[in-house]
Amino acid sequence: MSMKIKMKIGITGVLGGLIKSMMQTGLGLLCVMLVSATSAIASMPTIAEVKGDVMVFAMTESGWMPVTAGMSLGLGDNLKTASGSAVEIQLSSGSQVVMQQEGQIAIQRESDGTAVLALFKGKLSVMEGRVIVRDSESGEAVTLRAGESYGASAPVLINMESLVIDPVFYKADLMDPNCWPQRDGQTQLSGEIAAAEPTVTLTISNGVVPFNSRWIFKGEIDLNQAPWLDMRVRVKQTAPVSILFRVGDDPKKWYQLPIVKKQPQFPTLDSGVLVDEALSDGEWHRLSWNLKQIVQKNFGSDVSSISDLIIGKWTAPETVTELEIQSFTLGEASM
């Protein structure tokens, strides 16, 4: 079972920031909420100090760029540290945290508008301030002080450009309009070249049909051969869209990986990391799920396969829902 944890920075005389952490045994996600009493989104964090090779993938630029001290971070920005590197980040509350080597962190946004510093890989250490960790389910709290750290090995990586996927199991032919057959409802599929890459556009009509989906892959998927699902996606609407698959023999039991928001009809196995509407900004994002890690965390280490990948929306859309997908792959990963 996953444990959702809320963290709060308490600093005498200062409106401290809030830290929210969702940590799971074997895979965790640490989020630092940056809020103030007067604004839904407080000032963004800044880079205090850089050691070694630290790169930023800024939403306002194209590609990874070197990080420099004093640089401000914005919504959608990603940071990554190479081996032997580290970066110190100044939060709006005045607290400081350090991301250690071989880590990745991103600036995201909660549904209530608060900014979130999300650690997807590596370790984050609190350098200043007192931290209260509270289990949101049990209500129990412990106090942590400067120098204490949290690690993360997330079930999904966002815009991790250094990740290389070898499509040993499956790579979709996205120029084929029949690559993903209709499963139910009202959907259309078309293939083209966009940004020099084969691209498929999935359109879900705005009719009254509540189930609208396409088959991605029929049959069993060996997670030892294909532990990762990797794709690039561009979507403008905020309507829920998910990838679903089955585990075990129950033909009616489906589990979801949300692309945008969660769909309440289905269990979410990856803690709903991608429910942020910031991904619906009309820009390309790379999403990489560690399927083997997700499945074995939820069903046990002896479970080594899933079956029947589908993609779609399972409530009648109020407007036409459209998303573009590139480089859809099931395979092995290397960093």
C-alpha cells in the first residue's frame, strides 16, 4: 500500500512553504509545494549554487541547457544532475534544498494552482529549516531537520531526454492509420509527419457515447522484455485521457496510467503523477512509465506480465478531445 505524506517547512518569523511528499516503498515521489498567504502561485524557486554538470529543460527554450547560479525556474522546467554533480535550490520561503547526483526534478502545478517542485529521480536534501512530515492517512507526524534527505525512484519520468529506450518488444507504426484499431465509441486516428517525426493524432468525438477507446496492443506483454512504456504526447484539452491495461485473468478489471487527469472508473497504479493540467499546454512532453516497477509494486514481484493496452476516455466528452503521439515504444531502457 502506498503512503501519502504531507511535509511542512516551519521557519520562525517567515511564512514557510509547504512540502508535500508521496512516498512508496520501493518507489517514491517527493513534492515541495511553494505557496503563500496572498497568491495561489508564489514566486518560483531559484538556483543558489551549481556543482558539476547540471542541465535545465526550460519550457521557454528548446533542448537541455547548462544551469547557472541565480537562474529562476518556471512552470514546466526540468532539472537533471549528472554523476558527481549537485544543485542547490532556493525556495520562496527562504529554505534551501539540494538535489544530489543523477537526479531529476520538475516544476509542476497542482489543481488548486500551487506550484510543486517534484523529485522524480535521485535524492533531495533539506539544507535549512525544520520539516514536519505528516502521514495524511494516519495523521502521525515526525520532525526532520537540516541534512535529512528523501530519495525517489519514480514510476514515471517526465521529459527525461537522457533516457534511451530500445524497442525490443514493440514500436508503433504511427504513419499507419490502422495501427491502433477502434475498440469502442467514436474515435478517429490519422498519421502524419510533425516536427520531423511520425505522429498519430487521436480524436475523440463530442457525442454522447461514454466509452471511446482504441487498441494499442492486444495480447500479453512480457515485462522482463518490455519493462518501460515510452511516448511523446501533445494535448491542449484538459479532459481526462488514459492508457489502460489488464493484470491477471479478469477481463473486466482494467488499470490506468493517466496522461491528463484521472478517470474515476479505474484504479490508478502510478499514484496519479500525471493528473496535472500543466501537461495540457499544447507543447510536446515525453512520458516514460516503468511498467515493471509499477506492476510489481502493486501486485508482487512474481507478476511479470500485463495484457491488452488501450487508450481513450471513458466519459462522454463535452468537446472534441484531441491528442498527438510520437515514438510509442515498449522496451528496455538505459540512461
